[in-house]
Amino acid sequence: MRIRRTLGLILAAATLAGTGAVGAVAAQAASSPTITREECAAAGGQVKSIPYGGDTCTLPDGTNQRIT
């Protein structure tokens, strides 16, 4: 019971401070990672141009990142 009350107070304080626990995680997850052409080449990736979508880097592990 005491732990639940303490967690409630912490979440209430974070909400009043303007940093919601869920909002901060969601904002971080929503931003996509970016990479430069040089970093892509150094990591062994391949640059692909997507029509109307810009350039992406496909890394050896199969992930794609937008090129800035």
C-alpha cells in the first residue's frame, strides 16, 4: 500500500512538472533515427533512393534509417 501511494505521488509530481512518464517514452519512440551517407558507408550499409521519400540506408543487420 505504501509503495502504491509513493508511486502515485511521483507520477502526480511528474505530471504537474509537465513531463508525463508515458509522453516522454512515446515522444522518444516516435522519432526515427537518422544517419549520414558517410556513417552509412562506414557501417557497411547501402544507400537507396526512394522516389518522393528521400534516401535511406540499409544496414547489414537489416534495419533502415533515413539519411540526413
